Amino acid sequence: VAAARYYRDKVGFTYDSFYGDPPHFCILHRDGRSLMLARADAADVKPHWKAVAQMWNAYFWVDDAEAMYEELRRRGAKIDYELATKPYGCREFGIQDLDGYDIAFGQLLPSA
């Protein structure tokens, strides 16, 4: 529930309901994309960056990385790494959620 609220309040996703009692699953939506959250025992999972350096758990392609970055910064999302042009031809930044998962947002540059 706390994670879903973070994604709603800080990242701009919406959701209709939680599933289970107690709640253990939620589907969030934003800009035609979905993100599914499920409750898990913290001992069973870990953020990808702890297994592979600088690796995110999810990556969303966006049309305007600068605008998305400014919106999420304004909403108070925890910026994991700042907006930058990457050597692989993307304008990209990352956030970190309440559980330490890295979520990246990237815009493919025309020259890439």
C-alpha cells in the first residue's frame, strides 16, 4: 500500500484498487503503461543494482525526459541519478522507490 501510494503521489501513476486481504497486489497506470506491485518478503528479493552495478528494476521510455524529470522532482520523487545524455543515445534519469528499487526514464535521442 505504501509503495502504491508513493508511485501515485511522487511518480504520477494511478490505481483503482488493491487485491487481497491484507492487500498484496496492485496494478498502477500512467501514460498508457502499467506497473504491477506485489508484496514479497524482503529477505526473498533485492533491487537489481545490488546484483548488477547501475542496473534498474524497470525502464520506461518517455517522449520528453526533461519534462518528466522536472515533474517527478517537483512531486518529491527520490532522484537516484540526475538527468543526463547517455553514451547509448538516450536522455535519461532514475528514481528510487521506498523499497530501494531503481526506476529509469529514458528518451531516445533522434541521432541514436
